[in-house]
Amino acid sequence: AGKFDSVILPRLASTDSYWAISENQAEDSGYNASQQNDPENLFTEEYELSGDGDDTDETESEEKVGKLMKQGTVQQRKSITAFSSGTGLAGIVGYGYKALFSELLGWGLSSTLWSAILFAFAYWVIYLKGLYALEVSMQQDTSEQSNVGIDGAAHPTVASESSLLVKSENEVSGNSSVRNYRQNNNKDGNTSALEMVHTDAVQSDVVQRSETISSTDSTDASSDLTSFERFKLVLSFWPYTIPLFTVYAAEYMLQAGVWSAIGFPVTSASARAQFYHYSNWTYQAGVFLSRSSGNMWTASVRILWLMPFLQVVNLYFFWMNSIHHFWYNYSLLLPCFFAGLLGGGVYVQGFSRVNMDMPLHLREFAIASVGVADSLGILIADVLSLFIQSCIYKQNNLGGAVVNCPY
């Protein structure tokens, strides 16, 4: 998905690519349309802030930088939302696929899972015969083209994954323009304290660290950092990793631990299996809906942290309900749907904020690093779910738990 988004989309449709700016936008902002596909030229000398100009020139330059920054960020958010929506739909289709083969055709679970190997083969054929050939053709075309910047130097316009990480002198100097632009926009007092902490402690720290990279021909902005510097850089992404980790840990403890111990009646193994199936399917519907909403709104850092907190409350509610049965019927599918909305919302909004807040040359590294948080949350939740299920079974006088409840 990343290769398709960074290599093919910029060539298929300029209006939906990472760095394409339409001719009308280019005329309005004074941006040279011939440089639209070159990330290195996003912050050109024309938009750099120099100490020789007056306050008016600096303000105009900051406004131009902000306009270009917003244009590129919006297009990237569309790509993130499309990927998030597709993965959300995969959950619904996956449960439908299992229901089709196991319930309608009478296949066993093992046979149903083995049949899904055909999808891997189909993906391989589609990529090899379609996307890969198109990618090679486009790289050959773009390798023969070049743009001439205002400094008179030739800049190649190869739309590749690595081009998103190239650091240039113009980009480094442009980062100061981005910081000034965002700081000016934050003067209205609407920015939360958490967002201010993020802006000061994360973005400035990231930019300062990136300016230590002296190799202009490096395709990875983090390649010249030491292991310890990379580790500190990853830790600085905590405004995004903590919400992702928390929401995924809570919802997977719900799915694998709590929902597997609910049934009407709870003493029936088939009733528990049925609720588990429908609750997860309803959850996936909520995930798909919220993951598809990335283009409709942008969550603040405060909202990004609120959603995982609500998911933890949701976990506590289901856990207590599975023991005391104070709301115990299929209307519980409504809060299951709500759990999906929270999980999908944190996913798409978290990565969208990384895309918006990180400097260009560290953006892909940041997204890849932040993406580990949800996987770690799932891993820990799956282990804890064994004990959660066991304890709920114990409270309901049920047998069959895989592990023993520790209390």
C-alpha cells in the first residue's frame, strides 16, 4: 500500500498525489507548477525566511509556506483514510467470508482458513502482472525527466518512496517557516496544553535532530542517526503511540477476553460462540465507519487521547457486565459498535496527525515507528485476554478455560 501510494498515485492522478499542486493553486501561491512532484522543492528559496526582509515579507512567506503545507497534507490524509477504510472493510468481509463457508457451506474452521491462501496468490498475481509493471514503467519515465529549480540546478522528479525522505537545504530552512506558521496560528489561544507540549517537545526536537543530518544525498532522514538517537526520536512520538497502544490493548481484551465469555445464556457454549461472532462483526462495522471518516474531520490531540480513555471505560463496563449480568441481552451489540468507532477513530486520526505534525523528511519514519504501538497493544492484550476469560469463567462457574485465574 505504501509503494502504491508513494510511487503510482503521484503519476496516475496529479490531483490526488502526495505533492501535486494544481495549476490554479500554483498560480495563486506563486508556486512553480513544474516543481509539483519534487518534495525537495516544496520549500524553495522563494519561500525561505531570511533576515534581510522586513516583517511583511516574512508574514507573506509564512502564509505561502502554510498554504503549500496544507495542500500537501490534505492529499496525504486522503491516502491514509483510503488505506484505513480498506483495512476496516477487510474486517467486515473477513467475518462474512467465515460465515459463508462455515455456516452456509458447512466447512470447518481449518478448511475455511486454508481456503484463504488463494487470496495471497491473487494479490501476488495482481501486483506482479499489474502494479509492479506499472511502477517500473513510471520509474523509467520519471528517471528521464528533471525539473530546474530557481537556483538553476537540475532536480530529478522520481516519485518513489525514498523521495519522500530526501532532505535538502531548502527543506531544512523551510522547517523554520513551518514552525513560525504554526506558532502564529496557535496565538488564538484555542490550542490545548497537550498540543502545545507536543509542538514544543516533539516537533522542535525532531527538527533540531534532523538538522544534524549533513548528508544531502541520503534518502532516509534517520539513516545518519545513532541507535540511541533513533531510540530517543521514537520515544518523542509518545503523543501518538500511547493512544494507539491503549485503544488497541483495551479493544482486543474486549474481543478475545470478555466477549468470548458472554452468551445468552452464559452456560451455553454455542450461545457464547454466537455472541462472540456477532459482537466482533458489529465491532468491525464500527471500525470501518470510523476509519472511513478521516477526510471528514481532524481530531485534536486532546480528542485523540480522550477516545482511548473511553475505550478503557468500555472494557470495564463489559467486564463487570459479564460477571453481574445487569445488561444482558443482544442490545449489547450497540456498545460493541461504539467500541469499533473508538478503535477505528484513533487509528485513522492518529496516523493523520502524525502526517500533519511531522516534518516531511521524518514523516515516513514516524508513521512506521508509531505503527508498532498498536501491534504491541494487540500482543499484550491477547496474552492478558487468556486470564481475563479465565476469571470471568470462574465467576460464572464455567469450565474450559485455557489458563487458571490468578485470583
